[in-house]
Amino acid sequence: MKLTFLGTGAAEGVPSPFCDCPTCIFARIYGGKNIRRRQSVLINDNLLVDIGPDLFVSCAQLGVTLLSLEGVLVTHNHLDHFAPANLTLRAKPFRLATELPDIAVVAGPSVWAAWDAGGGSDHGAGIRRMPILPGRTVRLPSYSIEAIEASHNMRVGDAMNYIVKAGDAALLYASDTGLYAEHVWEKLKGHYFDAVVMEGTILTRSSGREHLNRDDFGLMLAKLRGIGAIDDSSVIAATHFSHQGVNSFEETEAIVKELGAICAYDGLVLEILGAPNP
């Protein structure tokens, strides 16, 4: 399983054009891995997780196409994770020279409500909607996908994380979320993950209900180890960083390394070697 990080920032990206905090000032001056577009991850060139407002520029700058997509997973309806215009621009008038098959879009009720409210056309965008709720599983040609409840977007209540399986490889995609509720840990028992992509939105701040700081990130990993869901062979990547929750890339990377994880950056590619479950 290959993971390509198209964006690793939270809602405002880094730097935010409306902010002069030290992190934003540093990113403007030094650029490079300090620049973070809004989060999106491409799995194996054919499964996209979240379809936010920076997708087009991310693909252009990283030399990535989405011609092979068979599906899109949407975690929730916040603007940095679901930008309906990206699906609208998939319509035939915007790609006259290119024929594409329909793709599946896996998402919860609030995402579909936003799509419908904005006049989205399934037929026009060439999508097949696959509504999902926590605890349910759907299948795409190359993947088995199970939704689990995220501790996030609590006013709406349908934010989800995903377990993605392809062949022998299993991924837990854990963003956006605070600490999981106890019943979620019960559902994770019996799973083993070759890789975990987990948010570190407020890494340097105090604990929050809907995002993870440094201590909560470590606690999530400890609980995953405690139930046998990860071990020393599992690849752990931290992402979804807020300019108000982290410092420079180098400082953030040092913290993430101490936690036993890789600090993701825009353009990072990870190859995950799946193995039969222990």
C-alpha cells in the first residue's frame, strides 16, 4: 500500500494568510516542509481520502493525477475535508478530451446534505454515492472500508475515521478526532494495522475534545498497542497540523519522533508492506 500525502495542514493551512503567529511567519520565510496545504491522502493512486479546497493545486505541484480513482472517502463535512466544487469540476465539460468512469464517494449524511444543498449532481460529476455510518463496511473493487466513529464535529455527530484494507495491508486513518470513546476501542479489538495515519492538530496545546495534542497522541498509540492493533512493525504517521498547534517542521518532527511516529509533510510518500495478521 502506497500513501501520498497531498496536504498535511488543518483548516487554515500553514501559513494562514490571516495570521502572523510565529509558525506562520516562519513558514513564509523558510517555506519547504513548513508549507502545509489542507489535508488529503492518496492511497495507491486510486483511493482518495478527503477532497478539500487545496486538492487541485496539490496535484499540480506534486505531479499527481486522479485519472485512476475508483473511490473517495470523506471523513466529515468541514470545509477543509469536503469542497464540493472539486467533484463538480470532474464533470465532462471540464475534461472534454478525457473519458473517465464513475467513481464511488463514501461519506456520511452531513456530507451528502452539503452536496445536495449546493446543487451537486451525481450524474454530472460522475459519482456513485455510497452513504455510510460508523460500524458499517463497504467494498470497492480494490478495498474493504469500515467506518468507525470519530470524536469530532460533535454538533453534527457523523464524523468518521476509516479502516482501509487492500490485500494483506490494513490502514487506520484517524483524523480528525479527539480521543476515541470506549465503545470504539471495543470495536478495534481484533484488528491489526500495518499503518496508522493519525492527526496531531494541536500537538503543542492543551488537551481538546475534538483534536489530539502530544499527550493524547501518545495515549492513542498506547491504547492501540495495548489491544494488539499495532506493534513495532506498524508505520505511524502524524498529520493534520494547525499553525496554532505546532511550531516549525523541524521542531514538530522532533516531537513526533519522540512519540514513535513519522512527521508527514506535503509530498511525503510512504510504502506500507502488508503482512498476514499476527
